[in-house]
Amino acid sequence: MHRIRRISPIQAGKVAAVLYGLLGALMVPVLLIVLLAVPDQPGMQFGIIGVFAMLALYAVVGAVGTMIAAMIYNLVAGWVGGIEIDVD
């Protein structure tokens, strides 16, 4: 049995940013197709820029949320000892 006593918030945040970015990137083509299917309206360029801004925001918010979760985990693991895992 091994125990996870601490998670590095910065490292966890970096990994989460990449994962959330990749997941968000999967949605970009779908959102762009939806935007292109809508008839031309004023502000259409902002909609396309908004899609890419949302992708960046999704990655940043995911990273920050993961860092906060890692800090809370570290606090709680100090009280109760952390998660035990069995590895080969």
C-alpha cells in the first residue's frame, strides 16, 4: 500500500490546464459550425473570437479549480492521512 500524502498544486494545475484545454478544443469545431449556421448578424466576429476566448478561459478556470482542490486535499490529508492506493 502506498499513500498519497500531498499533491503539488502547481503541477496539478499545469496538468489540468492542458487537459481542460484539450477537452475544450474538442468543442471548438462544434461551436464554430453552430456560429456559421446562424445567418450573418452584427457582432459575428465577436462570436468567433468569443469561442476561442472561452477555450482559454476554460483551461484557466480548470487549472485554478484544480489548484484549489489540491490545496484542500493537502489540508485534509494532513488530518486523516491521505488516500491509500495499491500499486504493482
